[in-house]
Amino acid sequence: MLRTIGGAVLVGTIAAGMWLSGKLARDSSARVTDVRGHERDLETARADARAQGDALVPDDAEFARAIVEDSERFGLVPIDLALLRAPHTYVDEVDEMVVLAPGRSWRSKHLAIEAVVDKVTYRQRGATVAANHTIALVENIGERPVAYFLRLASAERGRCEVRGSRMHNAQALRPGDVAEIVVCAGSGAIRIEDVQVLEVSELGHRYLSQVPPSAMNADDVTDAAHRPLDPGSGKPGAGKEIERCRLDPGVSAGPIQTGAATWADVADFFARHDCHRFAYPAGYRRATAPIPRLPAADPVPAP
């Protein structure tokens, strides 16, 4: 009996020892795995930090100072550069063509367009002519300034190269602003073929207002009718005229014409950069994530 009990104890001791030995090996292996996993996590964290460090490059100090100066020039509170780097909301608002008879209107989240007929004075063959024109009254009914692109035509006569015009901001509208866009000489319905908007900051509105429409691939009538006003006191039509930039239209309009860039790409760039100092850089595309660093282009060479 004693020998049997002793044998059982001996077997139990050996088994316990083997289990403890195995446990130590398992614990040791687990610790090694934990250490290695921790090292991998640290290396991943370091890589993420390095990547973040590369992405969050400090903005150019001279650019930051210019933003403050530009804001003061326009009577604005200086914008946080993080907001200037943030993506702009972009919307293509027309899925299919819309036809508006005079007196009818169309609305989206951002714009209301009403078709009207009124007399417009313009010059033709050296003579001043007053004649009925179809006009699109375009109002920003949203809560933010927008850059906007419209492709309008006469439902009966298509696009009219010869037409009168009324002065308006052809690039950007603040909430409540209305642009009177002359579509065609004569009466009849308006055809809305394309409407695109880009929500921008107040500073972006001023920056875009400086850009000649010809630099955005607009026609000569639209370019000549572009009259941007600094809102000043906030009253309709108040404020002094904003100085247009002298840009080579081909630099930005050319890529739009060839399809290498879109209207939204060019508008997105100029909503962040003063066109008196910067030209549209080939390859710039509308930001869909925060821009790592501003400026996003080289300064315009001195003339």
C-alpha cells in the first residue's frame, strides 16, 4: 500500500514538474511574443508618426502673414489656416437639362434661378441698341459663399455669342447675392444645362472674385460683365470694386478646354490662393482631404 501511494505521489510530482516546465516555456514564449508584438506596435506607431509628420508640414510663414494681410484688406477676421486647408463641399446640381419659361424658377440647395425677359442695352456694329433679352436671375439661397459655374442657353436659339450683358460677380456669390446673367437676345425659355457649386470661405469668395472669368474658360461676354464688389457695409451693391488679377487665361483655361482639369479644380485652387501672387499649377486637383501645406503652388514669377 505504501509503495503504491509513494509511486502515485512520485508520478504526480513528475507530472506536475512537467506541467510547470511546460507552463514556464509557454509563459516565456508568450512574453517573447508580447515583446515582439509590442516592438511591432512601436514600430508601426513610429511609422505612423513619421507619416503624419511628413503630412503635417508647417505652412509657409510668408504665406501665413499674407493671409492675415489679405483678410485685413478685405475687412475680414483672419481665417484659420486649418480651415483654408480643409476640403470644400462640391456639388454638381443638375442631373438632366432643365427648361425654364419666363417667370418660372428652379431651386437647388445652393442656388435659385429665375427666367425673366427685360430690355438690355448693348453695342452692335458701333451702335447702342436696347432690346429684350432672356435673363437668368441667380441667387445664392444657401448659408455659405459659393463659387459657381453655369452653362445656360436659349431653349429656341441655343448659345448666343452676340448679346448684351449686365454687370455681376460671375465667379462667386455670398448668401443673398443675386447675379443677373443675360442669356440671349429676344424672348423665350432658358435652358439650364449645367450647375456646379463649391462652398467656400469668405476669404475664398474674395479671392475667387479677383479671378478673370476668362481664366476659368468663360466666354468674352461673361468676362467683360464680371464686376466683383467687396461687400463693405453689407448692403446690396455696397463696397468698392475688387481688383481683378492679370492672369494668362491659357494657364488655367487651357487645361479645362482639353479636359486635363475641371472648373472645380481651378476654383478650388483660387479659393485658397491670391491670384495676384499665384498662378494655377498644372496637376492641381480639387482637394478631397485636408491639404498638407499651403501654399500648394509656386509664386507667380515677377513680370
